[in-house]
Amino acid sequence: MPYYVYILECADGSLYVGSTNDLEKRLHQHNNSKSGAHYTKMRRPVALKYSEKLKNLSEALKREIEIKRWKREKKLKLIKSHKFTEKEKNAFY
């Protein structure tokens, strides 16, 4: 089952890195429900800035940990280099 690593930009400008097997549902949770991460609940609304599809949970968690260790500047470079497909734009915007 594919998993996604994603980066959100919060209302206060901070970045949040996470992983999920259902990106659309998880974005909804971050913005609208009680089941979103505590960090993002306090910084709504959040916007999807980056997503990366991986083969399984293990790969996604490794990548999430890797990106979380990066400094903000490196995360911003990754975001800047990322282009959403039309399908992604339609699904998340």
C-alpha cells in the first residue's frame, strides 16, 4: 500500500512534516477535526506544500524522519523544487 510524506505550511509560517496512507483524509483532519496533530490544531489553517509517494509505511517513516532532521532552509528548497501534478492540484486545492 502506498504511503505519502508531506510538508504543510501552518498559518504562523511554520512547517510540519508527516506521513499517511490517505493524504486527502489527513489534510482534512489537520484543518477540520479533533484528530489532527496537536501541533497543527493550534496553527490552522494549514496548506499542503509538498508530497512524496512511497511504496510502504517503512519507506515513508524513514523519509519523514530524514526530512524532519533538515533545517528549515533545506525543507524550503525541497518545497520550491516540487511541482504538483494536475491531479494533485484538483484533489488538494
